[in-house]
Amino acid sequence: MTPRLDLVGIVVADMARSLAFYRRLGFDLPAAADTEPHVEAVLPQGLRVAWDTEATIRSFDPDWTPGSGGQRLSMAFACADPTEVDSCYAGLVAAGYEGKLAPWDAFWGQRYATVHDPDGNSVDLFATLT
């Protein structure tokens, strides 16, 4: 399987303020989501958009800071299984791309890894742990 784009993630300083903006763009997000640390919406084509507070990101990446230019956007690619997360990460790092977080078994039940694209944007690789 070739990894497929599954999720676009946005790191927010103020969840309520961010969700208000995206509601104006047509996202159907409940008001109760304004106080959540992580919110997801699924687009009609199946692509997910997620919003995470800075504290949520720092819960698993304590050194996270917005990149140059205020980077707060990432893409997450679903892999077939945990082994593919490891091999895809290794292949990208071997090709000279920066590995940010080596593969690990995340507390939310996924094998997860992060690399940076050439412009410093985060690209996450994940698969459900079996």
C-alpha cells in the first residue's frame, strides 16, 4: 500500500477562536468543541481536518514550537500497518529528509512518526497498533 493523505492538522493557540473561523468557512463544528484539546471533522471526500491545542502537541513533543513563519499545519498519512510506518520513516530519513520524531507506539493506539518536508512542515505517518 502507498501511504495516503488522511488528515490535515492545525495547531491552535485558541481553540474557540480557530473553530469560529472555520465555522465561517462551512465546517459543522459543535459549540462544545470550543473547549476540547483535539477536534476533528471529516470532509465529504473522507479527508479529516483536525485542530490541536499547543498543549496537546507538547504532550507528546515537549520541544514543539511554531516553525519559522509560524508553522502550524501538518499532514498525516495513513500506513497499512506499524511496519510500514517504520519503513516509510526510514526511507525518508535515508533520502536526506529530517526525521523529527522516530517511530513510537503512541498512547492513543497508533504507531506514529514525524518527518519534515523540505520547507519544514510536519508530515506524520501512522497506523493503528494491532
